[in-house]
Amino acid sequence: MAKARLEIDPAAFDPDAADPELVKLNDWLRDKHRQRPDTWSLPIEAVRHARKAGKGIFPFAPRDKKAETHIHIGSAGREIAMRIIRPSNGATRGTFLHIHGGGWVFGGSEESDPWLRRLADNTGLTVVSVEYRLAPEHPFPAAPDDCTDVAAALAKGHLPVPRGFLAIGGESAGAHLAVLTLLRLRDDYQLRPFGAALLVAGCYDLSLTPSVRAAGEERLVLNTDDVKEFVLRFVPDDYGLKDPHVSPLYADLQGLPPARFSCGTADLLIDDTLFMASRWLSAGNAVELHLTNAGAHVFEAFPSGAGIRSLDGMEAYLRERIDFPA
């Protein structure tokens, strides 16, 4: 298995080569956003409730009837809930630690049930999704504290799930928290338990990359102001936005697991993925980069052939590393 594959295909940025289905999805997203009230004009709890009910921009995610809830007692006696989804056939080869997105402010572990069910069934990995504390009620470092507590407990065999092969991943803010978790395990616990990372459309520079700054007002799920508002609520004033403990793009990335970075080229976080994948490689880690022409932010959440192909690729990546670990 090759140590790294970091290739940027110019066709991924060619508008004439865009998937017509994704172009149509992007037009639908623009139209829907124009019809909806601005997220930041509403109370945060109202937005959270609407999102869970499928009334946000993302489609409703049916809850998995076989999902389990487990409470882990973390640092200082904190109760950290997690959602566990086991393969339907009862056989399992290890565990995938999932960290959900939502800009550190919105989202919940149950909102990813359909994707995590298919991941469990198609890879044979039990999935643990962390219900970390949300900002602004619990700003940084609350979320990475919770994720690290659960990851350390998983690595040490203190959770009711198999170890075997361990992988970690998340989407958007969840990808950011997954990288911070890997760094904290390495530095604070001297642990490197994960054999693979799935990092989907992550935000790795909270001081904002050029593509985030250039996106402007147009929303394809997110716009420039949305990312600014998320960061404002997540990061207290006494932390610098380029602090490597906050923005992992600036961290020492040596000794991290093989990672698959993926992003749509219409996603305002495209620079975050391109920059982080390059830094991952330059630190000596195995990396793959997968770009989808015209894909909006976390386009996999919407029905499309491209979304299915992207999920298929993530699952194939995990299966390959289970069979042939780095």
C-alpha cells in the first residue's frame, strides 16, 4: 500500500466538468437559503431543535432503532454521552470514533445515524459518536476535552466496545475536533491508538483561510459570516485563533495516522482541506486527498450519486486499512 497519495486533479475545479446533479443541488441550496430566516436572527436553542427535527437545511436523519446510549464519566466527573451503533450482523472488527459537525454550536450524535449505520455495516466497525459539550454555553476547550476523554477511554479499553482496529473521524467542526483529539492523545497521553482518520470538509484554521474569507454572503450551507459567528461563540477572547491548540493547521503534525481528506470544490472550506492535507504529508504521515467537483459543504448529507460515491470511498478506505494496517 502506498505511503501517500496527494494529487490535485485540475478537473475537480473545472466548471465545465461539474456533476450536473451537484450543480442542481447547489441551485436548490441557494434558493432555499434565500427563503429562510438568517440563522443568527434566531435563538440558538430554536435552531438546534429545528435541526434535530429535520427543519434545518440538512435533510431529516431518521434515528437508528438499534443505537445504544452509554455514559462515560470523564475528567472532573463530567458525564459524557455517546451513541453506539454496532454492525447489524453482530460481527465487529474494531471501533470508529465519530465526532459530529455543526460549527461547535449545533448538531448532535443522533443526526448522523444513517451515515454511521451504513459505515458500521459496510466496514464491520462499531461506531461511537461523542455527544460533546456545545458552545457558547461551553466554549473551547470543553469540546476537545470531552472528545479526548472518550478517545483515551477507548484506547485504554474502558468503553463497552471492541478495540481491535481503531479509526477516528468527523465532518466539518467534527473533523477539526478529530485532529485536536489526535494531537492531545499524542502529546498529553503518549497514545497513538488510531490506524486511520476520515476527515471530511474540516475547518482547521479558525483565523479563516482565503477561501472562507472570499466566499462572501452566498450560502452553500455556509457563508463567510457563518464561520465567523461559529468561531466567535466557540473561542474565548483569551485564545489566539492561530494558536495550534485551537487551529491544528499550525500544529506539529508528526506521528499522526494515515488520513483521508475529502471536500467538495464548491465548499468554502476547500482551502482548509488543501492546506491541511499538504501539511499532513509534509509531516511524514500517509495521506489521501479526494475532491468532488461542485460539491457544497458536506454534500454527502444530501441525496446524490456523488454523495453515495464519496461515502463508498470513505468506507473502502477504512476496509483497506483494517486489512492492511499501516
